[in-house]
Amino acid sequence: MFQLDEQTQMIAGVIRQWCQSSLAPKIPKLESGEEMPFELMKKMAKTFGFDAMLGGAVRKRLEKMRAGEAPDPDKMMSEATKNPMMMHVVVKELSRVSPGFAMGFGVSMGLVGGAIVSKGTPEQIERWGLPIATVQQIGSWCLTEPGAGSDAFGSMRTTATPHGSSYVLKGSKTFITNGPGADVFLVYAKIDRGEPDGAHGVATFIIEKGMPGVTVGPAFKKMGMRDSPTSEVFFDDVRLGVEHLLGGREKGRGGRGDTKESLGNERSGVPSMAWGIIERCYDASVAYVRERKQFGRAIGEFQAVQLKITDLFLKLRTVENIVYRLAWMQQNGKRDMPYVNASKAMSAQMAVAAALTAIDIHGGYGYMEEYGIEKLARDAKLLELGAGTTDINLLACARELIGVTE
């Protein structure tokens, strides 16, 4: 599985054309906040039939669940796309132009939609999972808090207090992708029955926009990923029935496992974004060194520049091969969290380094907005911070390999 099949190559081509004709012209307004990306996401899903393709898989899962079966959601979604590499390629093509757009799309459809479809009850899947997985609605994944980043569980302050047959949710989340435009928030909270710190279970709640007590803050001003609106979300005594508890029941401390599984899925998507960033940097740099002339000849004839091109090429092929292996793992039901964590960290670092190298190659032009390289450099940095920092991912890998506890 080290080359794209004909169908995936065709999809990559049409997605690239769409990005150039429909997404790239919107970048200035998306970055300034003058426009939001959510309607464009919905149009893209319809244009390429993602809504019908994924909707069919979700409905099939619903039918089997209601018939008393327990189908593997990952296998069903993989069968829907025929080839898991296909969605990686979609994310890669989007990330060549707008890593922020790719991130918002992936968080909504993959993280939020995927979590509800895989962990939800049939009623939850039909009510919330199906509209999000088919991009009819937009979802936000809410884990990080003002005081809880790398220590997501230990420092979590958002609580859900049982009250009769319902829960009262109180707390806040920050750095929430899609926050300003989300229809549904998937919120992680500690179940508070007065236990001592460390003994609380963690549960996931599905919360709708406009529910009493839910407030969304304004979009943050950020270094990069400006075309992906990010905000705080506040929960002030939000009353929730058990139908809003993902899966319909508490799992105690086992609820942390669901969160970590979602984090693994998020981390598996980062190399595809890095692939798109590095590929665009490589393509632009090769074209530039062939055309740009100094001292009477193309700068690609100078050894120092040639070394930079080779460095970009090696980064491109390395991350590309990481994505191929991740797709193979998905297709074959293989779970290798040390690899997921380590490859996320390395891919992110390579994307940042590649973007800076491309700026060096382009010189002053690389620093200008016109070429789009400076945007990729700004955007790439978030790959090292989101879904767990580079150090956190490397430590998680090492701890599992060695067999030590956190």
C-alpha cells in the first residue's frame, strides 16, 4: 500500500481543483474573520458526496444496532470509503491550501461525529451523530480548559453533578476548534459525587448550541490557523438528561479510556495535515529554484540550495510513508499507540521545519503573504501544540514502550 489507487488519485485531483477554485480565494476573508468556514465545509461535503457516502455507513450501523448486533464502527466507516487512505488524501489536499480548514473539518466530522457514531446509543447517533458525520451540522470537541492542558484529567475542573435523574454541568473549556459556529459540543467532565480528587469518573456529554447556560466566547486572535475559528465555551449550571450522556451510562474512571481513544484518532490525523504542508512547501520551492536567477544562473544550481531541496524531499517522503502506515493500520484494525504518538510528534516537527526551510529558499518573497508559505509556517506550529504537545506525545510513546505508568 505504497501508492494511491486510481480512484484515490482521481479524488485528490478534483479536491485540489476545488481548493484552488473555491477555498483559496476565501482565505483572506477566512483569516480576517470576515467570513466563517462552516458553510463552505457543508458545500464541500455535498459537492464530493461525503454526506451520502458516510451517511449510508451510519444508517447501516443504526440498523444493525437496532437489530441487536454490535458492528465495528471503524470497519463500517472504512468500508464506506472503500479505502481509509482516501480521507487522509482529502485532508492532505485541504492542508496544502488551508490547514485550518482541514482541521475544522476533521474535528467536526471525524472527532465529534466519529465519537458519537462509535460510542453513542442509536438515539444519539440518529439525533446528533448522523447530522455531524454527514456535515449537515458542525461539532466541537471540548477537552482543554484554562488550567488543564497537558494534565487534562488531573487538572480538569468542569464537573457534572448528578441531580435526580439528570446532571448539572458547570465549568469552561478553551482553545475549542469550531466553537463560534458549532451546533453540537462534545464535552468531557468529571462526575462529581463528592469523591476526593483522583477518584472521579470522567463522562462525555452531548450539548446543543443555545441550551440554557451555554455561552460561546468570541473567536481568539491567533498566530496561525486563523481560518479555523477557536473560542472559549462556558457552561453555567447546564441541566442535562441522561439522553445527553454519551452511550447512555457512566463508565467511572473507564471514561478516560474513551477520551484517550479520541485523542489517538486526533493524533492520527496530524500527519496528513503535515503531509499537505510539506508537499506544498516542496512543490513551491522546486518551482522557485528553477525560475529564480541570481548571479546569472538559476539558484537551484547552487549546492546550498540543492541541500535544502533534498531536505524537503526527505521530509515529504518520510511523512507520506507515515500516513500510508496509519491508513494500513486503520484498514487492518491494528492499534499501535506508541507509533501514533511518536509519528504525530515527528510529523509536526517536520512540517514546521519544512515551512521555515521553504521561507529560507524563497527569501523575502517567502515572507510575503502572496506566496502562501508564511501562512503554512504560522499554521504548522499548531501541529506541535494541539492534540498533545510534542513532548507529551513522545513521553506517552516511551512510557508505553517501557511499561511505566504516568
